[in-house]
Amino acid sequence: MFVRTRGMAAEIGARLRVMIDEGELPSGARIDEKELCVTFDVSKTPSREALKVLVSEGLVTHRQYIGYRVAPIDLADLNATFELLHGLETSY
């Protein structure tokens, strides 16, 4: 059971990353745990494990009694990323 749960959590996390990256889950969007369980046909455990990983990666935020949300885009981080990419491109 543990292996199946970990595998499902990884699959759910991967799918949520894609949904966030592609804008299907926009910045600030609420992520409903019950809806995740229904969508992926899993119990709470793998969905919560996936969300915990996404929180640790900074893609999702969690507040007790409020729930999970897609993390807001940090414009300073985005700007720093573009500056880094520009620097890498000009060095070639």
C-alpha cells in the first residue's frame, strides 16, 4: 500500500505541476483537496503528500483552516530568472 500511495502522490504532484505551469491553475487559485481525491480517484493520503511536496517546492501555499492555493508569482524572482537567462545567452 505504501508504494502505491507514494507512486500516486508523485503522479498527482506531476499533474498539478503541469496544471500550474500551463495556467490551468492560475496564481492564487484554491486547490480543493476533496476535488483532487475525486479527480484522481484516490484517498486523502496521496493527495496530501503531493500537496506537501508542492508546498516545499514553493508552487503551492498552505494555511491552516484556509487550505491550499497556487503560490503567487514573485515578480522579483521572475526578473532575476530572466536576467540570468540573458546573461547565459550573451556569453555564448
